[in-house]
Amino acid sequence: MTEKKKILLSGMQPSGALHLGNYEGALRNWVELQNTGKYEMFNCIVDWHALTSGFESTEQLVPRIYEMAADYISAGLDPEKTAIFVQSQVKEHAELHLLLSMIIPTPWLERVPSYKEKAESLGLDSYGFLGYPLLQSADIIVYRADVVPVGKDQLPHLELTREVVRRFHYLYGDVFPEPQALVTKFQVLPGTDGKKMSKTYGNFIALGDPPDIVKKKVMSMFTDQTKIHKTDPGHPEDCPVYIYRTIYDADLPADLADKCSSGDPSVGCVGCKKALLSALIDYFADFRERREELLADKAQLDAFLESGADRARQRASETMKLVREAMHMFKPEM
């Protein structure tokens, strides 16, 4: 007998350009999970979530959605194998969120760590921002997802979702599985300045950056402030350039770290940057070509997204039928 595929849900906000950190932290893992053949995958572009902090300037939202869709597919997500769609095109997300908002206590949302942090740092206090974690829960359980790939920092969000499921079941009976975490192990990339990579800091290399922009960013990258001269001992384990090369440079010399650490004059930061630049351009050459083709043909992208939304709506509508029945919602008898 063929083993039934588990349902997997994941997504990202179209709040800016996807960068190498997003690729290593999520996108590469999604492609690997897809290629195992073990999961029925729903990969969402969560545009409603992007409005929780970006509601004042929405003119770039649609272009960013197209760019994210192109990034998903160019990185290896296959629209034939994975439902790639835009959150707002599946209205069941909003309906389930509304119904859940009637039964979930406000303190459950206020205690989510990211809510407290962002509310203070960004000064956000909207109803939508408070309800962000609950909408995220609706995103997951509207597909009756079995698993969600997450980093450790996202585990509190998933635990809230399980609590939401348990409360719904207590009130109305069982409808959803309790989604489990697929904890992602990935290489954490520092920003080009050595700090945490962030769109806010502008210290990232975007997946869609053309070679001239990649060159500008790589050649200005932070290396090692203590290595002033070639003969000074370096600290490659703390150098963003070296860290990036260990991931993307297929020709990385096995003794490079030792030579850098010992101050070997044959190794210099400028040469290391040039080698990284060449490696990045080669590594993402096929990605860039595919991305440019997709963005030049919006009709094809629309077709991919609509196909994904059709599959998502089918699953989500089945779920909402179960939810309405469990909650004894109005249903015309004729």
C-alpha cells in the first residue's frame, strides 16, 4: 500500500526582496522536502500578513508577490508538485480566522513573544497586528496541515496553533490534526556587515540582485577588522566572506581557513571576496535565468498561482464545511 502523504503548510511575507538568509533558512529546505515525495505541500505567499506592519504603503505589494512567486519557482519549487498561491486568493483563511477570533482569549495572543517585541520596537497596536498569530494559526489548520517546517524561534507560534486546535475541539469536536513542527536545521548567514542579516539593516544579498549589485555588496563586505595586513592572523570562523564561501564555493581550498588563521601572505581578503563573487554568480546563474523568464511572462506566473490557489481552495473549502457543521452554523435547508 502507498503511504498517504502528510499535508505540509508554509509561507513567507512579500514584505521585501528574498535574500540568501531566506534561501538558507526556508526556501532550500522546502525544495528538499518537496523532492522527498512524502508531503502534499501548500506554499503560501502571505500578503495579508504583510499588511500588519506595511499597511501605510502598499504600492509595492503586487510586484513583490510576483517576485516572490518567481523566487519560489526559480529556487526549485515545482507548481506541478506544490500548490504555490497567494493567501488573499483563498478567502477561507479569512473566514476561519474570524470564527477562531470568537473563541480565543485575548491574553493568548498578547503573550506571543514576537507580538510583545514588535509592538514595542515598531509601535504597532492595531487589531490586525494583535490577531496576526491567530491568522497564522488559521493559515495552517485551514488545510488540516500535519506538519509545518519552522525554525526554533517560531515554535511558540506553532504551540499557539495547537492550543487553538485543542480549544476548538473542546467546544465543538474534533476537526483538525494538531500540526507538528519540522524543525529546520540550516546555516545561519550573517549580514554583509557581520551583524544579523535583516531587511531593516539593508545588509543582505537578495536572490534577485543582478551581478553588478552582487559585486558591489560582496566587495564591500565586512571581513576581519583585526586583519589589517595579509600577514596578520585572521579569524575565518567569524568572517562573513569565508562563511559564505563554505556554502557556495565548490572550489573552496581545504586549507584556506588554516592559511588565513596563520597569516599566510598568499591569502588576502580582497582575493577572498573576488572568489566569493565568482562563486555566487555561478551558483545562482540558473536561478537568475529562470527568474528573469518568469518575471517577463506574468501570464505564466498568474497561471501557476491560480492553479495553486485552485488546489488550496479545494482543500480549504472541505475544511470549512467541516468547521461550519461542527459549529452548527446556518445552512439553508432548501
